[in-house]
Amino acid sequence: MVKVLVVIDYQKDFVDGSLGFPKAEKLDPIIARKVRAHHPNPVFYTLDTHDEDYLETQEGEKLPVPHCIKGTEGHKIYGETKEALEDVKATPLEKFSFGITPQGLQEQCFDYYFDEISSIEVVGVVTNICVLSNVIILKTMYPEAEIIVDAEGCASFNEELHEKTLDVLEGMQVVVRNR
């Protein structure tokens, strides 16, 4: 059985860039250590990806802060986690909104593991937005896989929303560890 690790949006703009917050920086050694320990099992990471016209999109109108623009420093993976992902040859999953599309998951690499996935562990940012969105998609696509969220490896700019999201995930039969 295959155990998968997914790192959600641990990009410079969410850590110390335009949408960064202090708790995000503290995740770096935790996520990097988890990535290295998970190898040789498959490791994937999402890249929130926007174009220069971001402010003209629906998301950009509601959150008018340019971030993760493809080709910019803010789009790159942050710190020690970047090195760890490179070391284990993790697979990137570009997404253009909060969650990766089911088609994107299948096209970009999960498809060949479909029947073998026993668990999918998730870490990253932002707990109440992109972590939540992606966990719901993974839970829907892989209903027989154990979906795990490592609370120690996730963060939000709002601690109350972080905790409420973890409660919601537990209610959806997601295992929340290190809470």
C-alpha cells in the first residue's frame, strides 16, 4: 500500500511575502523534516499559481493582494522545505484556485497510485483555506484512503479559524494528529 504526503502551498508569498504570517515561518523545519522522513514514499506539493491578471479574477477581486504570480519569487517554495522537496524529487501539482482539480490530480500523477493509496497525509498553509479545500478533494477522490492532517505542520493567519477547521475536518472523518 502507498502512503502519500502532500505539502500545500508552502510558498514564499504565504510565508514571508505578500500574504505571509509569522506562524507560517515556524513550519519550515517541521515540514522539511516530515518530507525527508516520508521518502521513499511519494511526496507531492501544491503550487498556488496565478498570472499577471490576478486582480481581474474573481479571487483577485475578493482578495486584492497579488500573490504567487508564476515566475516571481513569491511563487517559489520556501526555505528548508524547498531543499527537502528537491532532495526527495517531490512532484509539483500546480493549482489555479484553492484546491487542485480532480482532473489535475489524475493527470499530474496520483492516477497511477489510485488503487494502492492507503493514506494521504497533508501539511501546509493556510489551514482554513487551501488545506481545507485540498483535504476535501482528496477525501472525495480517495474515500477508502485514510486522510491525515498534521496540525503541527499546518498554520493559518487566524488561530481561531485554524482550530475550527481542524474540528470540521475531524467531523469529516479526517485524522488530525499532533493537536
